Amino acid sequence: MVEKPATREQAARFLTQATFGPTDADVDRVMAIGYSAWIDEQLAKPSASHRASWQAADAAIKATNPTGSAGQDQVLESFWKQALTGEDQLRQRFVYALSQIFVISMQDSSVADNPRAVAAWLDMLAERSQGNYRDLLEAVSRHPLMGMYLSHM
């Protein structure tokens, strides 16, 4: 038996918790296929790459200014673009939640000076968000950016 929301309000409430904001189309989809099927559908979608997005922004900046490069802003732009308009909304919620638990701070200069690594960090969280917790902890603890943030390098 597929559990479906009884009202549009229930579907919207669910999507408010599972995405960065439901659209009418999202509500219609959950109403049609139910909660579990929507989750399965979300987890089957390909993950957006923040690193690829950052590298594209870096290339565009260098094309207009050979001495310029992408920085923290382009990492944040990539994240928020995916969070607000990406197809893999649920995964991006996972990434956001995990980034609040496994913290690297761009206020730290060793992290701030490596925006491509920050983008790769977000990609790692997305990749490991659906696996087991032990593998996630290992990936977090072995990621070079965490080593830099915690001064282990």
C-alpha cells in the first residue's frame, strides 16, 4: 500500500521539510505517487556536482580576466542554485544538514583559500549521504579539507 497525503497541505508540509521549498508541481507529484515513491525518485536522480559548477565559474572568470579566479562566492552560488532549483532537492537537504554537523568553516583562512576543495567537500557529503554512517565518518575524517581545517596537515 502506497501512503499518499490526504491533502495538499500535508504534501506541502512534507516537502517543506524535504526540500528547500515546494512548488505546485512538487505538491502534485507527491499527491500522485505518495511519500515513499517520491523519496525513491529523489534518491535515484543524479547528484549535481558543486566542484564542476565551481570549475565552470572559474573558467568563465579566467576567460575575461586571466589573473582572476573563482572563490567562496562561487561555491555558495553553486550550493544555493542547486538547493533552490536543482532536481535532487532531497539530496541537497542532506548535504545542508550534514554540513551543519561535519563543519568546515570558510572563516578559517586555510579553508577559505581553497574554494575548489570546499566544493569537493559538498560533493563528498552528497555522495556519502545515502551510505552507512561509518563510511561517511571515514570520508569526513580522511578528506584533505578537514585535515586543513583541524590543522592535521
